[in-house]
Amino acid sequence: MAALAVRGLAPEVALELAKRLGISQDRLSALAQIPKTTLHRRMKDHHRLAQNESERVIRLFTLYQKAVEVFEDEDRAARWFSSRPKALGGKTPLEFMETEPGARYVEKLLGRIEHGVFS
């Protein structure tokens, strides 16, 4: 993953993630902190994402993959990211994932769900 981040992801990877999560490009831009215009310009010019942008997309993708593993279904995982688990105090996992500490908390929550601590 580190090598991918350094090399930079293709912007299409980020758009595919948005599609899998069932979120808009605007929401993806906010989550990954990549302006939508930058994302589209990189696609048009066939440029890769910058390292820091790639790292944020990888963080989101890694959490998505963990959720698919935990819920054993891509649709259920995607729906969970928009749900409001009690453990997040009424916020969605997507809202928490806007920051690195929040993303780590979502990762820990997924681990607890996986081990039956939360349902």
C-alpha cells in the first residue's frame, strides 16, 4: 500500500470507491479532501493522485474492504457506512472517516462488530 501511495493512485480508483460506497462524487471529495475539480482535472490529464490524496483514498478503501469482510456482503457494508450506529453517537461511519483518528475509531468498531461485541 505504501508503494501505491507514493506512486499515486489513478483518480478512477477513487471514483470506483465512491460507486461501491454508494456516495456522490461530492461526498467522496469531502471524505478524501480532494476537490472535485482536481479529481476531474487529473482524470482528464491522465495524472495520478498526489501521495497525500492517495493515502486518504487508500484509508477509505481499506475500511470499505474491512466492512465487506465483516458483513460478508458489499451492499450491507456500503449501507453500514451510511447508518448511525449507537457506538458513533448518532453520526455515520462516513462522518467519522473524514479524519485519521475517526477512521481508526471506525476500524476498531468494525473489529468489535467482527468479534460480536456490537451487532
